[in-house]
Amino acid sequence: MNRRHDIDALRALAFALVIVYHVGMYYVADWHWHIKSPHAAEWLQWPMRALNLWRMDLVFLVSGIAFGFLRRGLALAPLIAARSLRLLLPLAFGMAVVVPYQAYVQALSQGVIEPGLGAFLARYFSGGPWPRGAFDGSDFGFTWNHLWYLPYLWAYTVVLALLSPALESAPGQRLRLAFTRLRGAALLVLPALPLALYSLTLWPRFPPTHDLIHDAWLHAVYFTLFLYGHWLGVDAGLWAALRRLRWIALALAASTFALHVGLRLGPGGGEPLWRMAARLVADAYLWTSLVAVLGWAHQLLNRPWPWLAWANESVYPWYVLHQTLIIALAVLLAPLALGAVVEPALLLLGTALGCWLVTDGLVRRVTWLRPLFGLRPRARPPHPSPASPARPAARSA
């Protein structure tokens, strides 16, 4: 089977969007984040919302595609063991080494601790206690902040692996065929219906928490998209259908987002019925956006880009590092008062440069660091067989 370069590229670009989004979170007004810029702007809410309504959904859908590749040829126990090592080890390392600085800066900005990173870390590793709301997760004594994706992905991987016998049974295969044979309007509408059902039943009762335990609505949405990705895989007919729909899906995504904005800004925007209507329209926007992204990716990205191998190995280290670098650089840049154009540009550029320096200059090169950032061990060069010693290369004429 030929390698699908568009899926590889989509994975890298989906995580790049996460980094851009988190830089934006420092500047968007009235949205909770760990720290806020004095240049925070209200107008950023709408472009950020346009991205926020599908960015992590895309990540989980692409992760589901990756699970399908990993599932081939692996028994359940080795698959779960391998994914646990790849996901939970970077999570533990990130929570212990990378994330605490974010909590320190947030608590310091709220004025609930005195300056001194060493004293904060001693208290952090002993479990607190902390004043209420000192930092995100302070009720638990510690936090995983942006690394919440790793335990969520691990949980969905384990659940889907355990469901594999049922999904690979005759009824399970019929369900998969029902999805992969969707075409035209059915492909644009039917996969969004479960998302709408979750909005009607779960969204009012379970707002997003990212704490793994109380996140029923997001779990239902993300796991469904993870399953869609698993079913989608490299099914040639379905990908061709997505490519054919790319223009229609793009137009529908634009129109449904405009309707979503209108419902939120309308005279009844704060009323429960209007809020639910806006939420249901957001589900339509979410799915048509994903169809558009997948279709355009298949059209434009399915080629062996020279940066692809590097980008795909960089995804996990950059993901683990990026938010701490954003916050550290924001702290350094804030006193310089560079303005609302130069500062964001330097923050984004500096974050990318810092991720590149740490990943390529250190993580990739140090054998014991690689698994802590989700990388596989370095491939060892093959040794010549003792029975067939390597011959010296012949001299050129």
C-alpha cells in the first residue's frame, strides 16, 4: 500500500494549528487562559471561535486514522502496551518537568504566591495545598494543562482496542461499511447527527473541563470522531468522495459559521433556546469544516513533501514544549512593550524557534530523552554479519 502523504501532512498541520491557537489565547479578550496580554482584543474572539469549533476534533479524527494503521498486525495487549508507553510517559514527564512553570506564572500573576520558582516547585511536588483558583488544576494540587490530549487519547485508544473484536465482527463491519459508503449529501449530514444528539443531551449538563472525569460531552464528541477516523482510514472511495465535496463543504462551513455568529449575537443570544440553536449549528459547522479540510488535504497534500518525515517526528516534542515556551516568552516580552503587532509575531516565531532548538538540538540526539517526548528509540545502523565481513569500498577509477 502506498503511503498516504496527505494524512501525514494533515497530522503535522493539525498540531501546528494547536500552537497558533494557544498563542492566540494569550491575546483574546474575555476568554480564560493562564495569563493575559495587555494587548488582549475582543475582535479575536470570532476568528478564534472559527478555529476552536473544530481544531481538536480534527486532531482526534487524525489520531483515529493513525490508530487504524497501528492496529494492523498487532495483538491487543502489545498495542495497548506500546501506546501506553508512547502517551503516558510523555504525560508524566511533561507534568513533572514542563508544565509546572505554567502553573507558577499563573499563580504569580494572580498574586496568590510570592516570587520564587524553587519554593513554588517544592510546594507543587508536595501537592499543595493552594488557594482556590491559584492555577488551572490547583484543586487537585497539580495540573497537566495543555497535555490533557495525551490521557484522553490514551483512554480512547484503550477503549477502541478493547472494542476491536466487536468492531471486527460481522455487525461491526456492516456498521463500518455504512459509514465508508456515505456519499454526497448523506456524507455531509449523517455523521453530524450523533454530534447534534450529544449537544441536546450532554452539552447543557457537562461543560468542558479537560479533567478526564467530568467531561462527558467532550468525550462523546471526541471519541466519535476518533472512531470516524478509524473507519475512514485509507478507504479510497470515501477519500475520493471527500475530495469531490471539498468546495461544497467549504461553502457550507462558511455559511453555517455565519449563522452561528448571527444566533450568538442576535437579540435572543443569551436565551437557552437560542444558545441550543447556536450549538446545533456549530455541530453542522464542525462536521462540514472537517469534510472540507479532509477533502482539500487529499487534493493538495498527497505528495512526498521533503519536510514531512521531520515534521511528523517533531509533532509530540513540539506539542509537549510549546505552551510552556509561549508563557515563558510572553513573560520575557511583556516588559518591552513592543505593541500588538510586533509582540505576537515575535511570540509565535520565538515559540517555533524554541521548539525547534530543543527538539532538534537536544531531544532527538539524546537517547534517553526520546521516549520522554513520545519518540521511538533511534534506529541503529545494521551491523555486518560476522560470517560475511564488510569489504572495503573499491576505489574509483
